[in-house]
Amino acid sequence: MAVELQECGPVPYCRRHPERTTLYQVVQQHLETYLALAGEDDWDGQRVPAYVEREFRRYLACGILACGFARARCPVCGHDFLVAFSCKGRGLCPSCNARRMAQTAAHLVDHVFPPLPVRQWVLSVPKRLRWYLEREPKAISAVLHIFLHVVEAHLRQSSTATSPQARLGAVSFIHRFGASLNRHIHFHCCIIDGVFERADHGCGVPEHLDFRPAPALTPQTVARICEQVRVRVLRWFARSGLIDSGDVREMLSWNNSGFSLDAEVRIAARDRAGLERLLRYCARPPFALERLERIDEQHVIYRLPRPQQDGTTALSLTPLELIDRLAALIPPPRLHRHRYHGVLAPNSPSRGAASAYAREPPTEVASAPAAPAPSTRSPAHYLWAMLLARLFVSLPLVCPNCGADTCLPAGRCASSPS
């Protein structure tokens, strides 16, 4: 990125205008009608939860100067411009979702994943089980844990010279949406392609980890893992009383069980840019704003990323249907969007050693002064300006007239603009 900035110069920052987008106009014009109809007895859906209504109303204030802004001023030439505050929503706002996506991927690449090969595993379950996943949070955790245990056992068996204590390192993303604005709970797991073995060298010596890489993955191995996951998940649903044991035996006898497992995407050890792109894909928002287009006052279309089985390439929706679909995709509050597992788990004593594994050690300077006090800023928190520069090679705090660094007022304004 630094080379591009030197050769082409920084791209001037241009404030976004959400009020000009199709999504903002549809929500602004039809939200009150949707909320009123949702409260009537003859409305097909349920009443709108409070957190869903709150997300819609906060989105209408996101990026609007009338709802708050910060003033950036160049101390050299005096040029200034306004930057509107953001809503910091996590379910609807495309801008805030994109920032959260970029921040999550940047944190995982910079501070969590070591420079080792990473494979993406995508697990999808039958439609009959998705109904329970949407209503039983414990079912989501159970399916995810079963799947990771099966993959960890496979990595132990396939790696050489490993013990039963060897652990994997993984970050999982729970997607509650499909490509066609539909509810579809499935799992994207970014798993380090191998296991970590603890090597204790005695009392007082810092813990050391040895990495055992996994061999190449074959389609037969993926099918065998998928079958093990299918059997264990269905048995768990029977033990939990969610599905009758007779129905479970019937589902086990089906040739096409509805379970799907894909593990074709693998990122090389030193491909940090490729890993960041993969993590952005896993942390992506539930829909893309550029695919939404308004035809007339009563119809909008959403272009699908790929054709469906019947050849459909776009969805034709009324404004109320669009709002209803988006409302169903807003995640409930206080639910994690991604989780850490194995040696990368927050409480794992091996997390520090695993994240630092195979990283280049910092250069030591002779007779260096005392280290400054550690910063109070969390490593997971990135300044909004740095994320924009990382994504779009756009430096919002560079004056477009003279190229000098502009400044924002101290306090809340420095971290609130969108």
C-alpha cells in the first residue's frame, strides 16, 4: 500500500452520502408503514423486535450531517471539511458493517493468526435443522463444537508425531444469511491447517509450541468428515429432545442428508493479503448495497451474486418486502459474530505462543531507552482513518489542497466519524 501511495499519491477523501442510496430512500419512506403493519393482527409476520426497530432508526441517522459531525481542519492552509458521525450498527448499515468487517480481518491478521497455512471449512446443515438453530442458541454451539472436534481429530491423526493433547487453532464465523436475502444459518471456520503440540522444557521456561502441518486434503477425507459430523449432530438433536429418535433414524438412512461441507479454499503461510481477503469474506455484511436497485416507487430489485438453480439472477421485491427481509437478517444483540477455538481461544494458555509462532522477532537496538508504557488502546480497535487507508488507499486526514495532515477535535469526535 505504501508503494501505491508514493507513486500515485493519496486519494482525496470524499464524504459518503447515504441519503442518495436506494436502501436509505426505501427505509426512510416506508419504515413507519412497515412498523404500523407489523403491529396489526392481519400482518403475516411477527411484531418487530425492539432491537430491529432501533437498528433501522439508527441507520437513518448514520452519515447525516444534521445528526452530528466532526470538523477536520488543515493547520497549514486552513482548509476544513465536515465528517458525519456513524451509527456503529451491526446489522443493517452497510458502512458500519463494512468497517466492522475490515476491522475484524485486520485484527485477526495482525494479532491472532500466525504466518501458517489456513483452510476455510464451510458447513451447512439441512433445512429441517436450521429451524432449531434459529430458535435454540445452544444448538448452534453444539453443532459448531461437534464439527470442530471432528476436524481436530482428523488433523491429529493425519499429522505426524502428535499426541492426544495436540490442539487446533481456529476462528469461526456464524452466518445467519444466504446470498438471496434469506435466513440461512451456516458456519465459516478458518482453521490453521495443522495442530500445535506443547513442548515443555522445564520449570521457569516459557511455553514452547511445535506446529505439525497437516497433509493434503482429499475429497474422500472431506466426505468422511462430513459423514461423521452428520451422525454426531443428528444424535445430539435426538438426545436433546429436539427431534424424535425415529425421525433421526430416518434422516440417517437418506442418501442425500442435506449436510454440506466444503474445504477447497486454502491460504498459504506467507500470503497475509490473501488471508485478510478471506477473513473479510467470512466477516462480510449480509447484503451488498451495490446490488440493490430501485425500478420504480413500488419495486426494487436485488441482483444475486450467482444464478439460482431455476436460473433466477435477481429478486424483485416491494419496499415492504425488502424491509421485512432485512429485518429478519439483523442479529440479536449480545451475540458474538465470530468465536475463537483451540489454542486461539481467549482463555487458552497457549494463545500468546500460538499467535507469535513463526513471526519475525522484533529488531533489538543496542542501549535502547526504556520501553514506554503500554497503550491503553485495545489491539482490536483500529482508527477509522487507518481502516479507510487500508481498504481504499484513501487518507481522510490528508488535506486535499496541500497534502498536509489535518486534525480532528480531541475527544469523542476523533473516533465517531463515519
